[in-house]
Amino acid sequence: MTPSRDIHRLIEIMAALRNPETGCPWDKEQNFSTIAPYTIEEAHEVADAIAREDLDDLRDELGDLLLQVAYHARMAEEIGRFDFSDIVEAITGKMIRRHPHVFGDDEARSAGVAKGFWEKIKAEEKQMRSGGADPGAPGLLADIPAGLPSLARAVKLQQKASTVGFDWNDPRLVLEKLGEEIGEVASELEVSPANSERLMDEIGDLLFTVANLARHVDVDPDQALRRANAKFIRRFERIEAALASDGRSLDGADLKEMEMLWQAAKDDEDR
């Protein structure tokens, strides 16, 4: 079997890997639950390649992510639920349905997108899937996936709540709330032992509010944290390099010296 630009070759490869008799022993024993963590990991690697602006790596990582789609599709096909073509049909139908201002008639295209349209059409789709209105249907936040990274899920929850007016309209009010949350963490530190549930709850509230502040100023908190992580690595490596140039290691430096080297690295970046 040779590489191909045709999506059908990927589907054939996936079927061969899952073949009960001649397939790969590891691939044959996987299921939706065991593959899900790899799907999440591949999505993060796509985001990492984008953050690094490495388009060659992005091509490869998107291929790995596409393999995950083919993998889940194959497992679903094996139990008679759906196949890759059904996935393509579902997403193309959804995109056409959700973009009448692009794919609709002249009237729909000229009308553009009304405020709240996206949420309205998603709610209608949800109602159609459930077979109509249901007084006992899940609440507003029920469709936010639990498997999302925590920062991303916090933003999604906040965005959904904002559609019914449960939101601040001024980032300065969120900043004020952030100050309150910092105060509550400080107070809890005085009375709670490390790793206590009460302290965990207060720090969780603090992080949730930071995500809310980022949302109000149109900053992706996960991307912001990735940038901060990269900055920390870059500056810490400067500390290691400075010590190594003197024939020393981190073990031979105290906190005061490392902070001085950190500040020097920071000053160089700010110039």
C-alpha cells in the first residue's frame, strides 16, 4: 500500500489496521474511550504547531488529527452506527444550515447574520435531535463538553451564560472581582492547610475569574498561558546558560542570584 492524496486511502489503511485477523494487535484492541485521550493530545499538538508558526509541523499534526477522525469513524462503522461519509455529510449539512447568509437564498444572504443567530440555530438543532421540546431537557450549560481543557471550558461556560445576560459588560468590573478572589485566596491561606479542598475551591474561583477577564478583552487564556510558559522556559534557559558560562550549575546558585539573572533576561527582552 502506497501513500496517497485521496482520503479513501486513509480510510482503507484504518480498516486494515483494525482487521480482526491481519490488523495491528494494538489498534485492534482499542475502543472509543482508549483513543479519546490521543484525540485530545493531537488537537493540542495542532495548537502548539500554530503557536510556533511551524507550518511544516502543522501539516503533519493535522494529518495526525485527521487520523483520529478516521479511527473513531472506523470503530463506529464496525458496530453499524456510522462511517466516515456520514461524518462528512453531517458537518457539511451543519455548515450550510448555520450559514444561510452564505449558502441561502438572496434574501438570507442580504440579511446577513443577526445577533444571537448562531446560538438560536444550535438550539433548534438540539431540539430536533431530541425530537421536540422537552420540559425536562438539560439546562443551558449542559452541552459544554466536560472533556474540554479547563480554561477553554471556563470560557465556553461564561460565553453561554452571557447569551441570557448573565455577564459583566465591563472588563474593569471583572478586574475588581479578580481582586476580591485574590483576597479570598489570601484569607484561606491563613486558615487552611496546603492541598485542602477549601483552598482548591478558592484558587479555582481565581482561575475562573482570570479566564473571564481574558474573555472580556478578547484574549484566549489558553494561548496567553502558552505564551507565558514559553517565556518562562526562554528566561529560565538564560539563567542556565549564564551559570554554565561560569562553569556552574543550577545547584550551585541561590535564589537571589537566579532572580538577578532572571531580571537580566527580562530586561534584555524588554529592550
